[in-house]
Amino acid sequence: MAEETQPCPDCGTLVPFDPRFSPWCECGWNLEPPDRSHEWNAPSGPGRIYRALAAARATKLFEAAQRGSPERPRWGLEGTLLLGASSLLVCGMLLPPVGGVLLLLEARESPILLVPAIFLLAVAVAFAPRPGRLEKESLTSKESHPRLHDLVRRVAAELKVDPPELIAISADLNAYVTRVGLRQRRALVVGLPLLALLDREERVALLGHEMAHLANGDLTRGGIVHLAIHTLTVWIYLLEQPRPLDGSGIGGYAAWLVMIGASLVPRAMLWVLIHLSYDRAQRAEYFADRLGASVAGTPAFVGLLERLLQRHILELAQQRVVHHTTDRSVVDELVHLVHDTPPRERERLRRVAQLELSALDTTHPPTAFRIRLLESHPVEGARIELDAEANAALDRELASAAARIDRELVDAFRARLYPLRR
Ligand SMILES: [Zn+2]
Ligand SMILES: [Zn+2]
């Protein structure tokens, strides 16, 4: 069967045409379907200055990483400022409860103080610092998931770090280490959709990267920063209601405007914190990549990064399941779609990654830079191997979470389609 083609509108070359994917040409035509939905993102929009700055910063950090030895990223001046700002913020959060309690004590003499005291205490409750938490059903144990815990322990031992105290399985196409709860226990969260896409070597690479964040002490030093950032995010979420509360007329509208205005304060604070942590976060990612590659080998690590370039396919899988155009589960559909992606579409994604302009508010360096850095210092063999039999056993363990993850993915997609029917 002859392959269908169409001429490129820019240079006239005949390019292959596959109705499932957007066509593109070697000359660069249509590599990335343009997203001009927002003025900020238009090619000549105000965002271009910001994007140029971000790209320059990312390039500088990449070049430094390529020259430098894979030493641990240092804390530095921005780090000190970041720590200072975060500590100030967390201390500031203590003012309303302390003030509230003091006023309450005073109120025994002059009862009128009861009004501001109650107000401050209400503020204290609404805006208290929030430690991160994990849903109980997402947590695994050594008994329920022995293979997963064993693999994490082996990778951690290879990198000479204490393994995380908690391991959770989430519905994200992602993985991360974090601290949770009042005791601030170290937790690894791995997304089932991501694990499902990875082969044995890539799974080791992923865990290597995450354990490297522990080896680097990113969580230890980042604790108070993390708390500040997490709390600000919750404040923004509480203040930024999408529309005036119904049935409340002009009063409700005014209150809504005040809340939107007030949300600018935590937004600005978050902006400062994220930008102060930018360099350090990027260096930490490069460091974690190198350590991850030292455990799993460079080819496996690059394979992992290329899988992540296909993460947008998760949304397509969710859509197909919600619209009943497939009988598979979301994760199975995702795996099917990803394995069914032709080489030409993978090449397009690789080229888009090369063009990807960094943003100063992302936590990871551009994928193309990460791949280039790894390939310039290749590590051939793997120090940790997951044999086929152990991998199959791991898959059987993970299957126990499949039904829950599928439900979460379907619900999340429906909630985005019908945001008002919560
Ligand atoms: Zn062309
Ligand atoms: Zn990372």
C-alpha cells in the first residue's frame, strides 16, 4: 500500500500523512501545533521576552552542568534568600494564631476584643501552614508490595541513602519524593500510568532519579521552602473562586472581587519563591539525572525521558475511556496508544523538545538539554538490574491498584469536562 502524502505548504516537499497525527515537515512546518489561545503565548505577545529570558537562563545552566563535574549543587546566595523568605513567611503565618490567643486572654477584661480575637483565630485556621498529605488508599506496605519496596531499597542502598519511609502509588504520569504529615516523613510517590509505560531498565532509571533527590538532600534543606510553597498554593486555591458565589447579588460580587484581589498577594509571594529556587532546582535535576543514569545506564535513562515526552497521550486515553471508544482501562489504553505511536510521531516529539522554550516557573530543565547532558557523559552498564521474572511479579503487585487508579483518572477527566457538577 502506497503511503499517503501531502505537500508541505512552506517548502513543497511531500510529507507523509497519517490522519491520527498532525503532519509536519523537515523544514520545521507544523512541528508544534501553535497554541495562540492566549495573547501571552502568541509569538509576538508579551510572553516572548519572558520566554527569551527563561531560555537564556536554562542554556546557561545547561552549559555550566556540561562543563562541571557531577558534584552536589551548592546552596548559594539565592538558596539563602529563598530559605530566609520561606522562614519569614512561615513565621508570618504564626502571627494570626498568636495574636488571636493574646486577644482572647485580654477579652476577659474588655469583652469587645472577643470580635477581633475570633476573627484572627478564624484566619489562623483557614490559612494555617499545610503539610502535604497522601491518601490512605494510595499507600503501600512491605507486605502488600514486597517487590516494589525491595527494588526501591536496592536502588537507595546503591546510592547510599536511607529509603523513603512511605511509598505511594498515584494516578499521575509522574513520580516524586516529598515530605508528608506532621512528622514530615519522607515519601516516594510513583504514578501507575508512568510505571506502566516503562520497561525494566527504565523503571530502575526512574527510581534512581528519585533516590538521587534524597541523596542530594533536596528534601532536607527544602523542608521549610516546601511548606511555604505548599501553603501559598492552598491559599491561592481558597481565594481564587472561579465566579461569584451564587444568589448573593452585589455583595457576593464585591466579596468575590476582594478575594481575587487578595489572591494576588500569595501569587506574588509564590512567584518570588519559585524564581529564587529556579537555578537550584535545575541543578538538582541534572545531578539526579546523572546519578539515575549511573544506576541504570544512560540508554535506559534516555528511554525514560523520551517516554515522558509522550505524557500528553494520557489525556487522549482518558478521553477515549470516558467516551466509550475503547473497552480498555485508562492505563491499558495509554500503554496501547504509546506503543502504537509510529516512529515519525516520536521523531516529531523529539524535535518539539529541541524547540521547547523553557519557562522560569518550571522545576525541570528542558528535556532536550537533559538528554544531551546524559549522552555527553554516557554510562554503559546498569549497576542494578531488575530481571524479567521480578518485573513480572512487580506488575502483578501493581495490578492491585489498577481499579482505583482507573476510577481516579476517569473522575478527573469528567471533572474537567463538567467543572460545575462537582
Ligand atoms: Zn517543508
Ligand atoms: Zn527530579
